[in-house]
Amino acid sequence: MPAAPKPEILAAFEAAKGFMPLREGLALYEAAVEAGRLQLPLLEVGTYCGRSTILLADAARAAGVTAITVDHHRGSEEQQPGWEYHDPATVDPEIGRMDTLPTFRRTLHKAGLEDQVVAMVGRSPQIAAFWRSPLGFVFIDGGHTDEHASGDYEGWAPHVAEGGLLLIHDVFPDPADEFTGQAPYRVYLRALESGAFTEISATDSLRVLRRTGAGI
């Protein structure tokens, strides 16, 4: 039977600001629980306000490992003013720029999960450049340009341990979705073509792959 979050965790997930649908969230949680058995950290790239982090942190707590988040908290391209996914409530009124970090911290506090999470605030390639530890789980859910999606993959996929899981969100094969999911789709194809990863499940726009070979 698939692993499922407790009702209070699920309620916190559904109450949190963010975009991940429930079906994908449940698939994410199941994968995080499985990866936790490797006794290695679980990492996500692209945190926003912490909706998916709730599930990741709860799975990490159950496994006795740490959940790590990577985000500059200034919002990705499609979250900026004038774009479909912009939320004016995330803008810092003093500097006029997005800052999702305070909301993210409140999200974890309300869910009782602050102690399970290490939040790294900065740009993904900059952080990945000094990262040296193996990871049991990497969830790529950052920017949707080819530059950002490829940078996230190249920076973090090498650290997925043997048998560990690589998850890619917003995978949309339809060219009509160029601004929402084509870059993640191209990264997903690259991962499969590398021979290093094998797909084990697909839930709507979420793909779960396992490292079964070397490289990226």
C-alpha cells in the first residue's frame, strides 16, 4: 500500500500557498518515503512558500534524515508581476521585490516541521557548485527556462546516490506549454537518454526516476 501522509500533514499541505496539486503531492510523498530508506538527505530545488516542503519534511522526519531546500526566494520568471502566477502578497513592500522566505518559514512553523528542514537561500547553481554530499532524493521544481532547468539538473543530479530518486516537476510534452513545462520536459528526456536514470512512475506532470547507472 502506498505511503500516505497523516491527515494533519495533508491538511497543512492543502492550506499552504503554492501550486502543486494533491495527486502529485501524494506521489511526491510516496517517493520521499521510499528514498528516505537510503538514510541520506532529501533535497528540493524550488521552494516558493513551502507547500511541497511540508511533505518532504514529514517524510524526512519519519526516516530520521534532513530535508534541504534550495531557493533564492525572489520568485521564478512566471511568478513575477504581470505574469499568470504572480501573487502580490509575496512582494516585500519596502523593496518592491518578491520575497517568499517569510511565508515559507511561517508554513513550516504552522506545520510543526521547522526542525526537519535546512533552508539554503541562494541561486541553485551557486549552491550546487560547493555541494559535495550524496543525496537520496532530488526534486527539481525551479525555474522553467532551459537555462534554469538545465542548471538545476546539471548541478544536482550528479549527487543522487545509486538507487536514489530524481523527481522532475511540470513535465509537459505539448509544445503549447513552452512557458510552463517544455524546459522540464527536455531535462526529463535528457535524464532518460543519459542511461543514468530509469523512470519508475508518472503522475500528471510529475516524473519519478531512479538512478540505475553512472553519469547524468
